[in-house]
Amino acid sequence: AKVYMAKAELKKVDSSAEFLTFADDEKNPTVMYNFTTDKSPAHPSAVCRKFVKEGDQMALKYNVVCGAGEQACAKLTNDFNVLIARMQAAIDGKIKDDGKK
């Protein structure tokens, strides 16, 4: 993972006991990568989140690559489903608010 992060010129934007998060831009990222640490039950795993334009909408797409057991991978995927849904709702709300101005 370290080699990829260096080549992609990603910046570390967050960390916790279980995750390291990198992005292409600290303030307005278009792509983010979450890598599990050895403290995560889902280790070794990675999640790529990317903003894409679909028509006139912005959508948040993601891929999970999980090298842990089936149960840990299912929980990781579910946790990111919830996170992505919250982030997409926030994006949709911001777009609606910006349109009212």
C-alpha cells in the first residue's frame, strides 16, 4: 500500500486504530482510500471511494477489496454502505441548498 500511496501522491487525511485514510486533496477530495491496520478485524483490506458525475448529479462510488474472513468482510462492506449513504445524502442536501441561493 505504501508504494501505491507514494505514486498516487495521496495525502494522509485521517487515521484511527483500525483505518488509515488517504485522499488526493485534503479539502476537496475526488478520491479517497481507506486501508485497514492490523488492529482491524477486516485486515488486510482497502476501500476506494470516488466522486463521479452521473448526468447532472454527483455520486459517490466505492469498491471494497477485503482479504479477511467472510464475516469481517461482510461487516466492513456493510459499514461502508452506511457511511456512503450518509455521505451521499449530505452531498445531495448541499446541492439542493446551493440551488436555492
